Amino acid sequence: MKKIYALLILAFGCMSYSYGQINVSGIVVSDVEKVPVPGVSVYIKGEPKGAVTTDFDGNFKIKAQQNEGVLVFSYVGFKTKEVSFSGTQKLTVSLAEEVSTLNEVVVVGYGSQKRSDVTGAIGSVKNENFNKGVVANAGQLIQGKVAGVNVMAASGEPGANQDIIIRGVGSLRSGTTPLYVVDGFVLDNSTNGVATNPLNFINPQDIESIDVLKDASAAAIYGSRAANGVIVITTKKGSKGQSKINLSMTTGFSSLANKVDVFSADEFRKQVVAVDGTLKDGGANTDWQDELTRTGVSQNVNLSMSGGTEKSTYAASVGMDNQEGIFQNSDLKRYSGRLNLNQKGLNDKLNIAFNLTATKLENSRPDAREVVGNMLTLNPTDAVYVNGQPNVNLSNDAVNPLIKQRIYSDETNNNRILANISPSYEFIKGLTYKFNLGVDYSMSERDIQVLPYTSATNTTESTLNNIVTNNNNVLYENTLTYNFNVKKHNFTVLAGQSYQKIQVNQKNYDFKGFPDNGVEPKNQIGAAAELRTKSSSAVENELQSFFGRLNYGYDNKYLLTATMRADGSSKFGKNNRYGYFPSVALGWNITKEDFLKESETLNNLKLRASWGKTGVQEIPSKITKTSYKESNSGYDTYPLDPSDTDLASYPYGSIYTRLANPNLQWEVSTQTNVGLDFSLFNNRLSGTVDYFNKVSDNILLEVAPVDPIQPASKYWTNIPDMEIQNNGIEVALDYSSDKSKDFSYSIGGNISFTKNKVVNSPYQVLTTGAAQGGGQTGATINGVLNGHSIGSFYMLDFTGIRPDGQNQFADINGDGSILDNDRIVAGSALPDYIYAFYLNLKYKNFDFVANFNGAAGNKIYNHVAMTSFNRGNLANNFNTTDRASQYLDEARTNSNTVSTRYLEDGSFLRLNNASLGYNLSPKLVGLGDVMDNIRLSVTGQNLFVITKYSGYDPEINTGTSVGEIQSFGIDYFSYPRARTIVFGLNVAF
């Protein structure tokens, strides 16, 4: 009987189970062509193990345990889609194609192209792949993201200047700065009065994508300004459909990432005595690196709105960014607003685009060099405070740095507006005329002031340096573009004209002697005892250009791009007013050939080759023209009145300060590039390989005349036959797993090998980096030497300490004396290779990304160690590291001569940033009717660095120059880098 009951119960359960199941069926079609899509994965959300696939006709049938639920449809090449079902209804589901890397749009000069049609070397980074965290400018967003592009901050200061080197250093005078183009507007690289990065005015959250034009084929359309590469920034635009509102808020906490290992108070007491010094013991135990740094708190709030209709779209945003540095009086505040509008009319033949960015920057800067010097050298036995007040009785009569923080300030206020309007009209199908009118106006006022201060041992006179700068940049452009097809032949022809006028004027007043009345000097200029200096300058430059480009494709297999630009610049002499910059590139989409068309493994294989010329015009204005000044000293004057008895009463005469050179020409960079793009396994594995060779000639320098009898000491000229050569290989590789799974990942990276060399230089050495202070001022540290790279370290080879306690150097020429001709090339500030790699992980609503970057083969000159960490300083009660006691027999009087003693390995590997995020469904917190998404994130920046360098950070360049030739790889008491943790909240409505 029991067996019968058991069978009945089992049968009833099966009937119940069968009754509870329903069949959901339907068809899946493509969104545009409405054709069936076979092989689509279909599963009930939360039950991926029960997945089915669509058949050849796009049909599917799946069993569901519940009467309603959500189906998930995913397939490579299409966007994953979720569709709700109820009952046994038959569904028709359309999938939208996902833009693949081959079909994504790449912004090029004066237009855009599909990635599959590009023949030049272009690196692109979309906003979802930007570096995360506390970011002040566009350069930080792409550090480590593009092969061949080396982004280095000059220091750890908020919004610090950057060296962005694209495919090696190709110029001496013009530095490394690429050309920046924002929404079609070409920025001016000259000063705007802001001491930090000029790109800080762009809110990074407003940027949609950044495209880097690396080779001459891609960059030649910008002609005379493109030798250092071109960075094209595109801000976010609106799109038709539902209006979107996005609110993001972040809070970051920054602290000193790495401390230099100077002596503690107890170690200091022992070491001063050990080197026969007389200890000045203040009785305290002070860590000045802790006392003079802080935890900087940074906050960012950004609100954006976008949407539109078929005829009109808009995107607008407002943002507030407040970044605190790890030093007191170190802040960068940005208030920004952006408006992008697009309007169609006249049956969609007329299109008007309008872009406006308005920014107010407030920048406070400390005297970083002095702060770093105090952190490392002040006596650690001195107390910071006495009776609650800053100690005014420090060793060596030093002024307490807390007092210096109070009396010193460097503040800049900058207001900037960048706007352009671009109406275009399509006359006939494919033929479009576009006019682009833009203006970039910037006004800055900078006040560097010192308040009066008096103590028993120190007196500081109050000073004020007031600098007002106005920069006005106006651009007019006319372009005509014609797209047409003739059977399998595709043509895009571009012709254009551009005119740009840049005006910069600056006024500088330097006062001293303000009363100690509690009023800041900048607010009582009239009370100054003396106007020490006053100066003003005004510069006006014009650039008139004509350009054209032909893009040709046959059957999507064979591609040709030919470009020509003619630039006329007011900066050059009347005999060479115009420069001409051609380029040509070929492309072959090999996978379009019949023998690869059916390949299931190889999805893309494209071979590219290009050649072209670009130029440099970022040189001082007026250098081709004669310049004079008045003087009544020496032989510059003659007494017209016989009764005059001294030079003070002689009349002023006019003397040359610069000779005219109407034959001055452009620097020209000629570049050849061969590249291969590929993707395999349904585009999951993709990569590029490029070889480039870039040669810069007609090098522009300010030099002394060969004939010593000249009316001026220097003049500008092109150096005959001198060349700067850069050649190398770039490799980038990326792999992505199946994104339709709950768990997915992507990994990838890039590496770039670059060899830089100067040839046919007529100079023994052109100094690019020199010592400052410590009795070595002006001594060459690195420079340009024939047959070696730019930034080669040129110095004596330190071999130890002699028996008399003095330095011992290698006698290279064997003449028994140590002179300048015993100096050697001891390495270069430029790395042999740079690299970066990343890891992205995603599990359901969680995601994690980590970005690493590094460099190898470069050297760093530790100027801090040379100046401060020596035996004599330690004996005089200045703190040092154990460098000062490294050689027991070293004399206290030993000189700190520029040598390899202070040259260190600059290689490093850095975890640049790592971010963990979670997408919280608003429904879970009862906000499903109000919000579309809630995202929480935590990001770490500069989490660790692996390096042998003993200073604060190996990724250093202070942005200094010698004779207007840029320096590299010298640590001049640079503002240290911070380690930052950022908490973020993003809400979409």
C-alpha cells in the first residue's frame, strides 16, 4: 500500500512540475536590416545554465519555470539585450549591432573615418577607458594608454605641467609639446599666464574621446605645427532620444607616497658627531617630512544633461573641482561650464554645431623647491613649536617653514572661454561646405607676494610681483568635402583654407617695501616703497594656410590617403614665409581578399605604409627681425656736451640686441611608418605593430656668431646638416573574453622602443641641463652631443675617494689631469622603452580595472643629493641621508662636483591606478521610478612604484630649460607625488 502511495505522490509531483513549465519562443533579427540572426545565446536572467541558441532562421524556444521573467540575448557583434516575457507569448527581438573596433569612428584632422579605412598611425582612447581618480587634465587620462606616447608630469603638484612625447624628442627649441585640437579648434601653445598645465581648463569629465595622430600621414593636415604629433580632443555631444541627467561626486584623500630616508633625530645626533661636527641639539624628535606635508582632500561635483530630437540635440554640464596638494597653500580649483548644441534644418541639408567651454581657474602654489629642501635638510632635533607658537630659534638661523608658509603666496586667477560655431550645408548629395569660426580668450592675473616678517635673527622684506596676461586666439576656416562612389571606387576629397590670429600681451610689475599693517601687498600697491621693475610686451602672430586631402578606397580593400598643406607664418622671414607639408599613405585590407574572406579565425588584417613631412613653428615671435635697445654704458654712447663728465649724463644710444635673418626656415620632420593591424577569434584578440623612422632637420637655434666682431651677441639660424633621428617599434595587444557571461575579463598592453640620436652637430655640447646652486651653478649635467641622444648625461666619471679625502675621477684621456675633456656620456634621460598593461575584470554588477605603466633604460641626475646630502652639510647640522657617511675617509671639505656619483637608474614600474566599482540597481533601494543607475566606486592612484631611484619619484622632469633648450631627467627639488584614494558616486536619471 505504501508503494502505491509513493507512486501516486511522484506522479502528482511530475504533473505539477509539467504544469508549472511554459515555453517561450520567438525570433531574433538585426536592428537595421531586420534579417534573422542565428547562433544568439538566449537564457533566463539568473539561470545561464539553461541557455539555448537561435537556429539558422533566428528562431528560439526556451522553457521557463515561472509565468513571467526576463530573457537575456547576447551574441558577438551585437549589444546584449534584456526582454521581459509573460506567458507563452511569441517574441520578436531586434539586436543592435555593437560598434566593433573596425567600425568605430576615429577623429582625424577636419573629419572622421572608420577605423577600417584609416591608413595612418592613430591611437584612440574612449572615455570608458580613461584613467580614473583625481585627474586635472587630458594628458593624465591617457597616460600609458597609447603606444609610443610618453606622458610624464613635471611634478606631483595638482595640475602640474606635463611632457607628452610622441615618438621621441624631435626638436631642441620647441620642446615636446604636441598640437592640441579641441572640437575642431586649434589651441595656441604659447603662454596664457597660468604656471601649471594649460589644459587644466578642460573638465576631464566633459571629454568623450582622445585621438593621437602619431605619424606624418595622420598629422600632416596640420602642417607646420604637427612635428610633435597632434592630440585631438572631442567633448561629449547629445543624441536623439530620451533625455539623460548624470550626477557624479568624488572625494579623494592624498598623502605623500614615498619618503626619502633621511636621518631620524637619534641617528642625526650620532652622525653629526661621527663626522666631527658640533651638534646643535634642540632636544626634539621632528620628522619634517611629516610636518610639512598634509592629507590633501579633493572634491569633484559634475552635473551633465543631454538629449534631443531628430533635428536638435544638446549636451550641457557644470562642474566644480577642488584639488588640494600635499603641501600647504597648494590648491587647484576649477569651475567649469560646457554647452554643445547641434541643429539641423532645410531638409537636413543645413547643420549648425556650437561648442562653448567656460572655465574659472584658481591656482595656489607654494615655493616647492624651498619646501622640499626644508623637508630633507632641517635639523630633526629642532622643535616645530614652542609654547604653541612656531619655533623661531631653529639651527643655522633658518626661518621656520611654517612661518614661510604664512608669509609666502603665489596665486593665479584665470578666466577662459573657448567657443566655436560650425555651420555646414550639403549642396548636393555628398558635397558639403563647412565654415568654422572660433575664439579662445584667456585672461590671467598672478600675484607672487611675501609679507613682511621680522624676528631676532631674520628680517624678510615684503615684495609683490604682479603679472597680468591676456591671450586672444581667433580662428576662421572654410572647408569643402565631397564624398562619392563610382561602383567599387570610394572617394572623399577635402579642400580647405584656414586663418588664425593670436595676440598675447603681458604686463609685469615688481614692488618691494610694504608696511607691516596686516594688509596683503596685492591689496595696497600704492603703499610700496619702491617699484623695482616694470615691463610689458605684446605679440601678434598670424598663420594663413591652404590644405587638401584625398581618401580613396577600392572595394574596401585598397586604400590611399594623400595630403598637402601650405602654411604661411608671420614668425618666419620674408624669404621663407611659406612652408609645404605633403604626405601619402597606403593601406591594404588583406582580410577582404578572397583567400581570407571566409576565415573564421582571422577577422582583420590590414597593412599600412606612410610617408610625410610636418613642421615646427612654435618659436619666439619676431626673431627674424632686427631688435634694438637703448644704452648709455661703455661704448654705446658719446658725449654731445663737452661738459659732461660721467656716463650718467651721456645721451642714450641705440644698439643691436638681435640681428635680422629673413632667410630663417621651418624645422621639418620627415617620417616613414609601416604598420600592421590585426584581430582574431571574433575580434577578441586584436593588436597593432608599427615601425617608424622620424628625421628632423633645419634645426632652429639661437647661437653665437662665428665672427667675434658682431653688433649682437647671438642670432637665430637653421643649423646646416644637423639632424635629430628617432626610430623605433610600437606594439599593442588586447584580448577580451565573452562579455555575455556573468564573469568576463580583458587584458592588454603596449610597449614602445625608441632610439634617439643627434647627428652632424657642429657643437661639442649644447647644454640642456645645468647645476643650480651649491657652488656648481651653470655646470653641464646633460646636453646634446653628436652621435648621442638628446638629454645625454655628460660629466666626470666618479671612481671613489682619494687618500686626501677628495673626489677621484677617471682620467679618460690619460694626461694625468682631470679636466673637462675627461667627461663621458654616462647614459640618457630618455628611456630605451616605455610600456603599459592593464587588467579589467567584471562579475555581474562588479567591475575592477588596474593600469600599470613603466619605463626602462633611462638615468636620473639626483640634484637634491648633490646639493644637500654631503658630509659638510651634515657636520654643519643640516640633515642628510647615509650618502654623507658612505665613505668614511671623505673630507668634510670635499666638493659636490657634477659627476656620475649622483647619477641613478630611472627605470620603474608603477601601479598607476586601480578602481573597483559596483552598479547598484535603483529598484533595490526603492528608487527605480526615479533613477536609471547608481554606481559606487573606489579608486587608488599611484599605489606603488618599483624602482631603484632614491629620490621621491623616478617619473620626474621639472620642466626647466637652459638657453630655451628643454631639460630632461634632472631632479631639482621637485614637488613629490602623492598616493590618492578616491571614493565616487555616480547617479543616472
